[in-house]
Amino acid sequence: MDWSSLAVTLQNACERPDDAAGAEEAVRAAELVAATAGEPGDELSDADRDWAEQHGVPPDELVELACRSMKCVAAQSTEWHERLLDLRFRLGDVAAG
């Protein structure tokens, strides 16, 4: 997994936000982006924390793509919207910074 593969996963979520499996992958990718930018989620796995610590700060374009993709996924249902509220907030903080 690298920045490019995360970008592909996030872009796919923008193009097909109603694909549940793709949305799950995109959420994980967005969580990794947030974690590498210093905003890890409380439920991030140890393996994902290790990955984030090894990869440094993500490119700005990737943070923006993660924000967009989570908006697309969250718009699919109330359940997704509520689930992604914290993640979208953390990504927004990174993008604003």
C-alpha cells in the first residue's frame, strides 16, 4: 500500500459511492490519510498505526481527495453520514491546516 493505491481507492469511492465494499476500503484509506496527517482515529488498528508512522505526511491532494470521497460515501445514507462524521471532521482539520 502506498499513496498511489490510496488515491485509486479514494477516487473509486467518488465515482461509485454506492459500492459498499469499495466504500469500506475507501474509509480505511481515508483513515490512513488522516492518521499520517496527525489525526488518527481511536479505532485504528495497530498495523494501520504502524503504516501511518512509516509513511510521513500525505500530499495535500490526497487529503483533499479523502475529504471528497468521504463526502460522496456519507451522502449515500444516514448510517454512512453518522459513521463518517468524526473522520470527515478530522480530515477537514488537516485540509484547513
